[in-house]
Amino acid sequence: MGDKKKKETRIRKYIKGLIRNRKYLTTEDICLYLERYYGVPIHIPSVFYRYKKIIRECRKEVYAERRRKKKKSK
């Protein structure tokens, strides 16, 4: 797996914001927000799985960011 930096799109920023600012949202919850506010057709399986992957990547980035912040504050 290459450690490629993904382009920081508007939807990626929105997903990261949801992950940061909510207690805990499941992937399905985040998909429902995307469907409501961005009109993403989540009911199509290929679209759902693509966004599921993006959400997983965003979650990793946000959690890594949290760990760095926590480590820095000690």
C-alpha cells in the first residue's frame, strides 16, 4: 500500500469535520449525511463502497491527528 496523499476535496473535508465534531458516527450515518447534503446516490452499491473506503481513510487520518495532538500536549 502506497502512502499517497489524497486530494483534500470538499466532501473529504466535510467527512473529517463530521468525524471530529460528532461523538461517533457509523459509516452508514455519514453516508446518510452525504446523501442529504451533497446528493450522493448512496443507494447504488458501487457508490456506497467507494465512499465507505473514503470514510475509512478519513477516519484513520483524523485519529492519527488526535494521537499526534495528544502526544504533543503531554
